[in-house]
Amino acid sequence: MRNIKNVNITKKAMFGLLILSFTVLSGCASVPMAKPDSDLQAKKFNAVPGKSSLYIYRDEIIGSAIKIKITLNDKIVGETAPKTYFNIITDPGQQKFTCTGETTRNFVFDTKPDQLYFIRQEMKMGILVARCSLYTVPEQQGKMAVNACHMAQSKLSE
């Protein structure tokens, strides 16, 4: 009986060591970050008159070693890493976001002027790399998530 318990404990210890090693070796993806004052300004959540304010965020650590490319209306926004977001000010109308991981996902929706929109990028396990999906969330949920993230530098503002 004692030998069986020792084998089970050894298997659990080895599994735990394997997970810890993978976590340490895989690290976290990093992306260029916006200036801290831009992050603070965006987190005031002020609507821009006549424009749509879009917040796209990635609040999970799943797939933390993977950067995910984001486009808006076929223009590159940048790449997300865990706990990052973009704040994009755009003309109202139809918006098409695309995220590219193991698969490419499109998310199309209409925006109105003077409004804030929060789009969550959800990560899922893939076969070779992470998969992503995009969807809108209620304003309060979006604000809480964005406040826990840091603004990534957008290529749209360059």
C-alpha cells in the first residue's frame, strides 16, 4: 500500500514540476506599450464628439507566450499580449475587427457617434498556437477589464 502512495505522489510531483518548467520557459509575450499618460487618459473613458471610441482588450493570461495580431477595417492596429488593450477613435459605422492566431476570426458590428464600445479578445487553446475570438461586452464589464490592463501602442496612431 505504501509503494502505491509513493508512486502517486511521485507522479504528482513530476507533473507539477513539468507545469512549472513549462511556465518558466514559455515566458510572456511582450508588445510595444503606449506612454503612461496615454493609458491614464484613455482610462477616463470620455467619448469623443462625433466619433466612436473602441476599446479592444485581452484580459486573460491563456496563451501568454503568444502575441495576437489585430486589424480594424483591414488596417493593422498592432498585437496584443496578456493584460493589454487598444483605444481606437474612429468614424461611426460598420467596423470589422480581425484577430489572427491559429485561426483568423472576424467580428463585424456597427457603431454610433459619441459612444464607447468594449470588445473582449478571448483566447482558447489551439493545436499549435492559441486561438482567438472577439465579442462586445457591457460597458461596466469592459471598463473594469480595461482598468486592469495596460495600453499597447497602436500602429494606427503612427
